[in-house]
Amino acid sequence: MVTARTALVTGGTGGIGTAIVEKLAAAGHRVATNYRNEEKTRAWQDKMKAQGVDVLTVKGDVSDPEDCERMVQDIQAELGPVEILVNNAGITRDTTFHKMSPGQWTDVITTNLNSVYNVTRPVIGGMREGGWGRIVQIASINGQKGQYGQANYAAAKAGMHGFTISLAQENAKFGVTVNTVSPGYVGTEMVMAVPEEVRAKIAAQIPVGRLGKPEEIAYAVAFFLPDDAAWVTGTNLSINGGHYMGW
Ligand code: NDP
């Protein structure tokens, strides 16, 4: 029997985020996510409703600290203190470093890494006071092995795991675990935007022989959430079809 918790999944309307929202809702948790685009989110909400998935959507830009404070307050007013946080929202702005503009660097660091501060900071106090919490960062295989054209993205994603292992130490005695999931290439919009021949080359490098599915990443996230996972903290779970077998 799973205890129902309040969960916030950032970027829950995206490819991987949707699968995480569905998985957490199916486990009986009270799930919230943020959105930026009202129109896009309305269609997503209709789809969730049709599937019987109950999810609270709150406007919020994860790159903006004040907006995140307000977003968390709005969620907590409706659903109670956030006990599960999945830092999933992310973007890419790919180009080789010698051509990278300050905007391409800053956008990715702000959205993918500063966001982790912006969203975790308003929820960590409540988790410590409540004596229970689960925080999961969605990083990336490219934060582990680097990637041509992604110095900004790889730096942000590697930084997320540095955050995980520090926060895990600071909060272990408060019943709060902090872990990272590092997905390989998953067939979401982010990856489907890559030309087909490049995707075929990527799939050919994956021992399992295909791109991942969003549900497979949601499965990895769910592993960290139950009471039974209380001794799992500060770890990085690679889930990539065998594409990268390092740390
Ligand atoms: P999507 O592009 O499908 O979804 C990204 C989500 O993040 C969207 O809901 C988007 O909202 C949201 N988001 C982006 N910027 C912001 C912002 N400033 N404020 C609030 N929300 C924001 O991506 P994926 O589902 O593929 O990726 C999810 C996570 O997984 C990302 O962190 C990504 O880096 C990581 N990842 C993905 C891999 C893949 O192969 N797809 C591989 C490894 C890691 P909006 O619709 O408003 O833009």
C-alpha cells in the first residue's frame, strides 16, 4: 500500500514529464506540474482528463526564482506540502562552443540548472520539517559522457548531479533522499527534432538497439519514491539501453 504524497513534476507537459505525471498519478499521488503556454497546456490537460489522470497545473517559469516561490505556494495551498519533487524541465540550445552565444549558454544553464535551485529551495524546508521527502533530478547521459555541440547542456546536466550528492548529504538525517536519473536518448519532441539520419546513427550505438520510451524513464523515477527506497540516496541511475556504462 503506497502512502499518497504531494508531488511536483516540473515540465510535466513534455514527453518524459507526461510519463512521470502519469506514473505518479497511477500510484495514487496528488500530482502538480507547471506550465508556460496556456493554450498548449489546455490541450494537454484535456488529454490527461480523457485518460483519467488528475493533475493540478500551475503557471510557472522554472528559470525565474520569484515565479517558482509563487508557483510552489499555489501548489501547496491546493495540495499541501510538496513531498516529492522531480526536477525534469529542460531545454537544449545546441551548437559547438566556439560559436555559442552568451544567450545560448545562459538559457540552458538558467533553465536546466538554476531551475533546480529555484524549485527545490521553496520545498526543502517543508520536507525537512515533515521528516520525509524525495527529490529526483532528470539529468542526461550527455552530462556523464559529454556531447559534441552540447557544452552548455552537458555542463548543466553534470551540475545537477553535483547538486544531488551535496543535497543528499545535507538532508539524509531528515528522511529526505536526493537522487539523479540520467536518461539516454528517448523518443520525445526534443530528440525527434534531430534529423532522422542522426537518430538512426544514435540508435545504432545503443546496445539495446532503439531509443528509450518516456515510460521507461518514469519507471526509473518511481523506483526512488517508496518508503522501501529510504536507503537509496545520492545515487545516479543511468537508464540508456546500455549506451553509456560509466558512472
Ligand atoms: P520536452 O521538450 O518534451 O519537455 C520539456 C518540458 O520542460 C516541457 O514541459 C517544457 O514546457 C518544460 N520547460 C522548458 N523550459 C521551461 C521553463 N523555463 N519553465 C518551465 N517549464 C519549462 O523534453 P523531454 O521530455 O524530452 O525532456 C525532459 C527532461 O529530460 C529534460 O530535462 C531533458 O533535458 C531530459 N532528457 C531528455 C532526453 C531525451 O532524449 N528526450 C535524454 C536525456 C535527458 P513548455 O512546453 O512550456 O516548453
